[in-house]
Amino acid sequence: MVHNPETIQKFEQTLRRQEKQLEHSMISAVEQGREVAADSALDAADQAVQSYQKEMLFSQGTSGHEQLALVRLALKRLDEGTYGECMHCGKTIGLKRLEALPWTPYCIDCREKIENGEIEDPVVAA
């Protein structure tokens, strides 16, 4: 767990900036998706390109939504005083890991176990 008030404030500022940036990019993706409206005058090739663009925007929106949820969870954990503590094993998440991924809910060992299928990701399962 992160105890230093200066470090906590630094992570909170980083997370709040990330939250705003993700919110903005998701709104932008929705607006772009609306602009890529179906046009019956398009030929098959143009329709294929348009379909690909819609799929890319959807994909960006989905991954942005997942990261935004993790950022908001990290902010909630800051408020609760559990930020920096692995949500699976309860061990302290390394400072270097938090600096690289301030929204991460897991220590490196548990993240590897999740990626290897050894344990279920409780955040995704929720």
C-alpha cells in the first residue's frame, strides 16, 4: 500500500488526468462513429472501408471503457485507503509497477497468473 501523502497525491493527479483523457477520447469516438453513417450511395469498396472504420471505433471505445473502469476503481481505492494493494493476494504492488500502470489492481505475480489462466481476473468477473 502507498502511504506517502506526496506519492498518493501524485498518483491521484495522474489518474484524474487519465480519467479526463479517456472520457474525452470516448466521446470523440462516439461522435466519429456518428459521422461514419451509412450512405446508400456508397459502392461496395467504400462500404467495406466504412464498415472497417466503424469496427475500429467500436474497438477503441470498448478498450477505452475497460481502462476507464480501472482508472475509476483505482480512484475509489485511493479514497478507501487500499490503493497499491493487490486485489487478489493483498500484497503491496511495486512502486515501479504503479508508476507504469497507476490503474493496475494487481501485483505483477497475480497479473501473470491471470494471463496464464491460473487464476480468474476478479475485476473482469465482477
